[in-house]
Amino acid sequence: MNDDKDVFGELSAWRAVDTGLAKLELSGAPAARAPALRLDYDFNGAQGFVVASRALRRGMPGDYRVRLRLRGRGAVNHLELKLVDAGGLNVWRHVIRDLHAPARWRQISIDSREFDFAWGPASGGVIGELGALEIAIVAGEGGVGTLWLADLAIEDCTLAEAPQARASSALPGYEAGNALDGGGWKPRGDDPQPWIELDLMQARSIGGLIVEWLDGAPASGFRVRGSNTGRRWKTLYTAVRAGGTRSYIYLPDTRTRFLRLELKELSPGAVLRLQSFEFSRSIDSFWHAIAKAEPRGWHPHWLLREQSLWTPFGTSKGAPCALMNQEGMVEAAPGSFSIEPMLWVGGRLYTWADVTPRQELAAGWMPVPSVIWETADWRLRIQGEATDGGVVRLKYRFENLGERALAARLFLLQRPFQVTPPWQSFHKLGGVSPIHHLAWRDGAVRVNADNLIIPLTQASGFGAIGFDQGCIASYLATGALPSGTEVQDAFGFASGALAFELSPQAHQAVENAVACVPSAAADSIHAPAFDWAGKLAADQYSGEGWISDAIHTSLTATAHILLTRSGPALQPGPRRYARAWIRDGAIMSAALLRTGHLDEVRAFIRWYAPYQRADGFVPCCVDGDGSDWLVEHDSHGELIALIADYFGFTRDLEFLQELWPRVGKAVACIAGLLEDDGLMPVSVSHEGYLAQPVHSYWDDFWTLRGLRDAVSQAHTLGHGDEATSWEALAARFASSLFASIKTTCAQHKLDFIPGSVEWADFDPTSTASAIALLDVPDGLDRAVLERTFDTHLERWRQRRSGAVPAPNYTPYEIRIIGALVRLGRRADALELLRFFLSDRRPLAWNQWPEIVWRDATAPAHLGDVPHTWVAAEYVLALRSLFAYEREADRTLVLAAGLAPEWIEGAGVRVKRTPTLYGSLSYTLTRLDAATVRFDIAEGIAAQMVLRPPLPAPLRSVMVNGSVFTSFDRDSVTILHGPAVVICTTS
């Protein structure tokens, strides 16, 4: 593969990619031996990156080296060399940080092991086919500079010579060389300590060895030694005991010429499979390789590099939650080992791969998940729940669907794998979770000494093995447990299994259960299950048809917000996003306030607010390590708006007074941050702005909302001077904001509301936020605003149909539903709602990840599941269909998003729904094809605008039996309740 000398010489094949203010120009230049590519860059005083990209399609060997020469001038920046696969979605990257570009040509050599997987749905592995080459200059010091590149070559580093082998002895026809490419090596029967040695012909980087034992692994174990000379040896791996038919030897970062396998006993022999660096690039890569080599189903689904989603279960009390994946595997605590079922029935072992698991939630919405395995003869239901004190309980109900008695055996495996895969990793979360010690003692399984798995029904046995004793599923595939009941494993990958005998009669069921607790909490395993039905008002909304699915999803979403709390902290996910952002917290709090959960919001505010700096700056995020001071300028307005929102629903003057100094500091911080153009400074509050901080209109929308809320709070508390001053500040800021949007649209010839000044990017979710925060702002051009959502819907429909390729999307787009309702676009809002309900992942668990991939099986990063900021956006969007506040004129708008089919029969019912203006209860039913009836209870201290789903313009209205004239073609305005309102189009 050394035919790449002209890669930099084909100038027309290269494309320059600019970001933000950064600019790149490409040109050709001569070099001593070959053409060079010249990159002239200018960061224009900003951050960001520039990229030179070209298509370069060719197969890639498993082991390769990239060579090139470079020279340059300019500031110290970072250089990234990226290999993009043929599909264009997966990227492998090598980063040279703080490159001091040399004035003279310098040779750069990068081995394949120095290219790390960067991003894409593959989430790891090796690049099989190259599709494109990218060279990025990422701002360190930034500035202006030039880089010249020449003589690129991709070298195949696959072994040029086959390894040679020799052994202590061998039977005829089974010589040492057959261990690598034949029927295997067999030592003589009188060789008491046989060994086999490989000569790689030169020192090489390897990743490990797979040993296929011809008649079982040696019980007394083995060791692997390495040498560069063949004379002085170093022990690389030792197995004290071994078992099974295959051994996997983990040799990370190993470079050797000679490799020797040494046994302590007579052996039938083995086949050796030498593994490349990739085999042990990481411990996760190692386990991926093991799962690939074993029967499908013997290991968790994610180990096959296939996505397996999960859902949380637990309590609303802020304790850590458990996870269950869609095959029924459970992780009882964050980052813990897992418990996974297998079933021996009819003389064979069933795993998740032998059935089509389906999922359920208790009552269709409670976070009490189940996974069901089913065949024609039996059904296994796996259910997870938590006690009121947070103890995890797992129930396994086995049902005989046949006409005769059935004998089966349930195995519950304890293994060193988390539910979340390594492509979700954060700190110690995601991937493997070491088990060093397993033991059966006093009627419980002890895991690493500090965790117990306690059978709540009679277990028939327990067995455990160390890593080198083989795969535990290979034992269970015979219907039997391993013989040992205690194991220490220095490698940290012990496995165990509990067994339960199952003997249900025809059409009967039996249930077994276990509790998972820390050792110190073993006495709490029989406490009642947490009462989710008593925690949430399941009757807040009801209606006909598919509305029940929408309502159940909202209930689950609310429960997930409560369940993923950590103490008082509202966190947008159960694992990967176990941190508290004020942005996410403000939205989640809005959802909780509107579903009646006031105490949790108060606790969050009281916990988060003290992290505000003395100068009023509000951190974007807080976790166990303290405040994250990444510059995100939406946070200041969000804290003020959150405090105001809580006060609006509670009228808690004492709490508002307590937080008043923090409101004042936040306003002072905002005032001090404003730039000459009247806007907030550049920030990275949008993930897409991390490489190039920009003036984000998202920040400005939240800032304006915060300033207006601060004015309202000042009036409430009688601080007239502050109210007057801040009102003027808010007015100036609003004028600057809307003028800036108008200017950006004009400069870039946009027919939509942009997301930022510098990028002029299309971001309808940001625009939807503006409508949620500011109603429909007078300062935005209504035609441009409408066109923004027209464009979004056009693009979304193209993505949905597949007309435009789109590998993924973010369900933050759910926020757009509420914007469309407020713009009077009921049909569009309902179209989006139907889509998002159809694309829950998985459907029955009523949740969305932060990133949804078209290929649901792709092992791609998801953010977290469920993403509870997304969940909160859904709760708010669904509520807007029933009711939303229009604060500018103190109006409550009813039924503006309801579907016509929902009001058939008993119709839509809203019960005791909290609003800023009181508790809302109403019913809406269809009387005939042209007539509907509202029954509105008292309790709302504001005017109400009724917008029922009608097939034609309103013709007449009756209120409390009298003719009413305060209506237009779409809506009726009443000043108070109670009221019976009859609307007709005939």
C-alpha cells in the first residue's frame, strides 16, 4: 500500500472546510521528492478548527502504519489525522497536540495502534475500508500559519513471514507448526510438562493469544512467557487453574519476538491463534473478541457490538437506580456487576438470543419494567422493582403454556459486565465491572465481599468459576452448575450462577425472586415495593383513542425525572449523564411543577443555587467533583427563570425572599457580561459550539426570560428601584437581541431564525425554546418564524421517508411540538407527536435516548437512556396540547393541540392540573359532527381561550345556557369558570 505518493499532489481532490470565523486555503507546492499540499489557515482571533479533506478509497490491513512529512510556520496548534470509513460515518483519529510546526521537513510515523476510534455508530473496532482522509488544524494558540504536507504512505505491517514453531515434543502429523495452520499440535503422551514456542521472526507488537484445547484445558493451568532473544524469558501471563475448550490470553502493550506456552501436566495438545494489538487495545476490545468467538447468547448482547437499550427502576427518593436491558439483564447499582437469566428446558439452554424478548411496564407506565421471553411451550417474565428503601428485587415468573407438566431450571448469572456498554463510558461507568471474589455463604451469594444476592425462594444450587476456567455458559449448556462455590480471581473476571428448579403443571406458573443489596442492608429485603401509583396522578389527563399511549408516556417520563435524581440533584440520565446541569434542571423542574411535584423542585433550587459564584456567575453544571466552569451563558438566566417558575406555582414568598440575593447577583452578572452589541458573550451552551464558541441566541433567549422574571420578582417583593432599572435593562437587551437576529438574517440572506451570529445555523429547537420562554415574541418576524418551522418539517419528512440520508436525530425536537401548538399549527404538532411516539426506544418502555439512530442495532453513543431532559420536553409538549399559559396577557389557552378523535365518546378529561393561574379541571366532548361541549370547573384566576378541534370555523357559542359573542373563527374567550361552553360550526 505504498502507492500514496501523489495523495497531496492532487490538489483538485482536496476540499477545505471552514468553521465559524476560522478560514483555510489550499494550494499546491513543490517538495524535494514529491508534490506537497499547502494549508494556509487564519483563526481570525477565534477558536475552532479547519479541515482539509479528500476521498481516498482503499482496503485497510489490520496492522498498518501511516507515514508523511511536514513542515510549517505559525502558532502552536493541534494537528489531527483522521481516517474515515467508506460509509462516511466512522472516524479513527490520531492527535498531535501542541504541534510546534518545524521549519524544516520532519518525518512523521503513526502506527495503527496510535489511531483511536473517535466517533461514529461503530463505536470501535478496526477500519476495514478507507473512504476519506482528513487533516484538521485545531486551535490551540490559534493565529495565522501555514503547514506543508508531503509523501503520505499507508504501509501494510502485516507479518511478512509466517511465525515458526517448535515444541518440547510432538506426535507424528501433529508437529509444532500444525498449531498455527493445521490440525493442532499434540505432544507425546510421556511429556510431563510440554511446551510450544512461536518465533515471530522479529520483535512485534501483539495483543494476545487464543488457545483452542484439543480435549479440554489443563486443570493445573499454564503460563505464557515472552522473549526478544530466545534466551531470557519473562512471564507474561499465568493461569493457576484452567477449564473449558478455549483460553483467551490478554497481553496488552506487548512487544516480543518469541512466545512460549508452558503446561504443567500431560496434554492432548492445542491450536494457537496469535492475536494482533487490536485484541487487547482495551479490556473492552478483549471481551468483544471473546464474545465474537463464543456462541451467540453466551455473553451480553452489547459484547457483540450490537446496541442493547436499557431502562431504570427504583424510587423517587434520590437513591441510585438499577437498570434492566431489553434482554432482561440487570445492573443493581451504578457500575455494578450484572445479573442475567438463562433457562434450561427440554434438554437445551435458552439465552436472550434464542427468543425475541419483548418489554412491558407495570400498568403501561410505571418504571417497573419487565422483559418477556416466550416460546410455544413456556413464558418467562423478568421483572425489576425496588422497595421503598431502595432495595432491588428481581422476580422471575415461569409459566407453562402447554398441556403437560414441565420441568426446567432457571440460572441467574452473576458476571463482570455492566448493563451500559463501553461506548457509553464515563469515569467507571460503562463496559466491564470487575468481580474478584464470589462465594455462597449463609444462604446468599457474596460478590466482592460488599454485595449480596439473596434468594427469596429456595435455590437448588450455586456455582462459580474464575476467568481461566472457561465461559460459565459452557457449563450451563450441559444443564449443570460449576462444582465450586467460591472463587478468587486476580484478573477480576469471575462468574457465578444460582439455580432454581421449576416444575409447573399445565397452564400453571411458578415464581422465584432474589434481592440485591449491600452487605449491610440485608435485613431490608422484604419491605414493600415503592408505590409509584401513589406518587403520580395517573388520572391528570384522559381521553379516547391513541391519547392513552401519549398520556402513559408522559407519566413514565415524569417518573424517570424523579427516579434519576441523586439526592436533590436533577440529572438528565441514570448513568452517562449522572450530573446536574442548570439548563436541564430548569426544564425538568418546569415539567415537575406542572405535574404537581413541588418539593423536588424546591430541593433542587436550594441545592444548586449556592454553587453560584460571588460575582453572580452561575455554573453550567455541578457533580461530585464540584462546579464545572465551562462558559455557558444560558445558565444565569436559567437560575432566575427557575426561581420564578417555582414561585409562580407555589406563591412561596418566604422562599423567594431567601433566594432574592441570588437573583440580584445573577442580574448583575448578566449586566456586566453584556458586550458592546448588547448581547451575551460567546459560549458553548450548544454541543455543536464546543469547537468554536459563538454568540448563541439560545443564551440570549434564556437571558431575556431571566431578566423579565427578575423584574416580576422585584415587583412582588416591593423592590421598586431594582424593578425599574432591570425593566430598562430587559428592554435594551430585547431590542439588541431581535435587531441582531434581523441583521444576521439579512447578512446571510436567511429565511429562518438562526441559532447563532457567527454560524447563522439552522436550529429550530432553539427557536422553539424562544416561543416556550417568550410566547411568540413581537420582535421576531412572524413570516420568518413560520418559515423556520416549515423548513424543519420539510427536512424532517424527507429524513423520515429516507429521501434524505440521516443516520440519527435528537429527540430534543420534541420541543417543537409545543411551539407549533402556540403558533396554531395543530395538525403539524400532532404529526410530530405521532412520530415520536412511534419511535420510542424500545416502544413499550416509553423513553428516548438523547441520540436516536436510524439503525437501532448500531453500537453508537446514545447520550443516556432515558434522557430525562428529553423526557421533560415531552411532558411539557403534551401538556401544551391540553393547556398552556400565555403570560403576556395572563391567559390560559385550552385544547389548542387536542386531536379530534380524542374527544369522541367520554371525551378528554383534565383533572386538577397545576397552572400558573390555579388548578385546572375540564372536560371536552363531541356532541355531534359540528358541536363540542366544554365543562370547565372553577379554580382558574385568569381569562381562558378555548380552541377546540373543529372541522370548520365557529358559527355560534353558548356559555352557561346563554348566547355568547366573544369568539372568532377558531377560539372562544371566557373570563372565568365554572362554565359550560357549547361550540358549533353549523
